[in-house]
Amino acid sequence: MEPKDEILWEIARKRVGFKKHLLSYIIINCFLWTVWFASGREYDQQDFFPWPLWVMLSWGIGLTFNFFNAYVFNTRNAIEDEYNKIKNQQ
């Protein structure tokens, strides 16, 4: 068995964590919307938004940060790239 590349291992761990977080988000929010519809609460003019929407929005913000951490910002690679950039300028 070949040795694991630690950087790739960390990236894979973050991406799998994001996928699990996304699956939880979808399942739980579907459940909350089902409860809201089944409870007979329709859109009421006194309520600005249905309550499951608040959960979706607030949790969605955290999910967005998790996505950027897993797929966009790669701090280890970014630090190495910046180091190489500075080194090549000298």
C-alpha cells in the first residue's frame, strides 16, 4: 500500500465532511417542511416567512462556508503557492 499524501487526504476529508453536511441539510429541511405543511399552517400574513425558511437560511449560511472551505479555499496549497510566487520574484 502506498503512503498517503497528507494534503490530498485533508482535502478529501473536508469534501466528504461537506457532502455529509449537505445530505443532513437536505433530509432535515425536507422533514421540517413536511411538518410545517402537515400541521395545517399555511402562509399567514402575520408571519413574514414560514418558520422552516428561517432554519434553511441560517443553516444554509453555515453550509456555504463549509462548501468554500472544502472546495474553494485550500489554505495549505494557497500558502505553498504564495511562497513559490515570492521565491520566484527574488
